[in-house]
Amino acid sequence: MRLFLDSSALAKRYVREVGTDRVVALCTEADEVIVSVIALPEVVSTLNRLRREGRLTESEYATMKQEVVDDLTEAITMDVSPSIVEKALVRLERSPLRASDALHIASAQEAGPDLFLTGDRRQRGGASDAGLRVEGVGI
């Protein structure tokens, strides 16, 4: 199975919350894990926010950040191409999405995964509208 994870789903691999078990299970089952190039900075941003809020220690932050970086070396990373930007613009015109959400969906459209995984309700709707098979985790 080709599995596309948006940033909210990817973060659940490292930060224990509702949906973590499902994300880990699907990643284990997947033949290929695909992410957008924006996933890494978005997940690191989430980890930094948790660190600033005192929900992660410095050590936990460093460990999780390294795990994300290491895991993504084995993932397929979709760069933002003109084709992906064009698809993202269409998504923005058709669904009430943030720009980064539209880029995730457009990247998934370009990659052609078997399943798009997200922890964001709005993005789940946008991905479904884009014709992707989508599963919401923790939502």
C-alpha cells in the first residue's frame, strides 16, 4: 500500500495522542510512505510548540526531531512543483483550506497514493473532494 501522510497524521507517529496507534499500524503495513516536502518543517514546528509549552523536555524534543528526520529518509518526499502548485490553487478555489493543506492534498494527487491519512477535519473533506481515498485519524 502507498500511504500519504499529511503533517497532522505524521506528527501522531511521534506525539502520543488519539490516532497514534492507527498511524503507526498503517505505516507498518505500508509498502511506501509519502509526504510533502512541507511535512518536516510543519512537524518540527509542532514539536517546538510542545517544547515551548513544557509538554516536551529538551531531550524528548531532540529525540523526536531526530526520529522524524531519520524516518523521512526512507519516505518518498514530494517537492513543490509547478504542477502541484496548480493543483493546490484548484483545491483552494473548491474547498475552505489553508494553503499548506492544499499543498498536501495536491502533493497526494500527484503521488497517487492508495490512502491519504490526516488528523484534520477540514483537510479530510478537501482530500475527499479531490477524489482521494482518505482516512481521518483522531478526528
